[in-house]
Amino acid sequence: MSFKDKVIQIVRKIPYGKVTTYGTVAVLAGLPRGGRLVGGILHANSEKLDLPWQRIINRHGYISTKCLEHPKKAQKALLEAEGVEVSDDFIVNLEKYGWP
């Protein structure tokens, strides 16, 4: 199975109301330093594969997207709709909402 396929499989397993980091997905997919690749895979495939892209944040708990197609405010709204608390500074408590 390719790294991309593993990433897609892992992202689909993230439970509703939980988040994880780009780096955690990369580690689980077998490429510990592949966090940026995870971001690229999500950017290119989230909509066509209906992936819960909003559940991936950076290692500091920050919504770090700079993408115009997936803006921070949209990610914040999607997470809040799942019951995840997101601060006005776009920070999520990883201890409370983190997976796995």
C-alpha cells in the first residue's frame, strides 16, 4: 500500500469530534517526517474522496492551513459543528480532543 493510500485510510479512521496532527498521520502511515506530504495529500484529495480534512491540525494544536479552498474559518466551523472547542486564535486542546 502506498503512503498516500495509508494516509487516506488513517484520516478516515479519525473519530467524529477528534483531531490529530499532520505528523501523527505521517508516523502512523510509516513516514515519520512526512507531515508536509500529508498536507499535500489532503489538499489534493479531500473533496474528491470526501475526507474529514478538518480533523488534521498542526503539532501545536493550531489550525495552520493557508489554503484559500480550505480556510481557517471553515475548518474552525466544521470542528465546532463536531463539538470540538476552537479558540478565537484557532487553537484546539490536543490533550482533550487529540486522537489516537
